[in-house]
Amino acid sequence: MLALLMAALSGLLMALQGSLNSALSKAVGLLEATFIVQVVGSITGLGLLLAGLGEGSFAKFREAPWYTYLGGLLGVAIVYLVASSISKVGVASATTAIILGQVITAAIVDYFGWFTVEPVPFSLWKGLGILLMAGGAWLLLSR
């Protein structure tokens, strides 16, 4: 249950972050805001590591598969695209589309067991849940 609460909190923070990033992009520009957000995040992460809150070891970086480092590229794309979409369609509409994209992609990753995730079978119920979410997204996004 704690993991689900943490996930819900991350969703809350993502909606706030997208809103803040969109506001920053209006002040300094979209790509500039994306860069600033990544720098502030990197400095924050470094501070946490220097405070001794890390649980791993940089010495093991070669043990990670090459594709795991693509997360940094994806992070830049995510910040850029979220800030861009929120400024055009609003927080609720953008977040709805984001969540639907996340759930569809997560179901695919689960099914195929990509990136060391244990495969999780796709079921009729999952498919129905995704369809219901898509229907809800359509209702939220329709004008």
C-alpha cells in the first residue's frame, strides 16, 4: 500500500512540476526552461548524494546495460513535451493524455518483460481497463 501511495504522490508532483515548468518556459523559453530544470534536478541529486543518501555505487556504472542511460535523454524530452503541452491544452488535458500514454506503454513493457521487468500477462480486464481509461480521457478532452 505504501508503494501505491508513493506512486500517487509522484503523480501529484508530476502535475505540479509540469505546471511549474510551463510557467518557467513562458518566462525564459521552452528549451531554456528544459535545461534549467535538468540543471536544478542534477544539483539537487548531487546534494542528496553528498549528504550520504545514495544507496548504490558509481563504480558499478559499467554493469548497467547501455540502454538504461537513455533515461537521461527521455527526461529532457519529457520535461520539454510536458511543458509544451500544458501551455497549449492546460494541466488537466495534458495530464490525462500523459497518464493514458503511460498506462498503454506500461502494459506493453509488462507484457514483453522489457528492461528486466518480469513479464506480466495481458488480460481481457487490463484491455477493458485501458479502453475505459481511453473513453474517460476522450470525455475529459472533448470540448
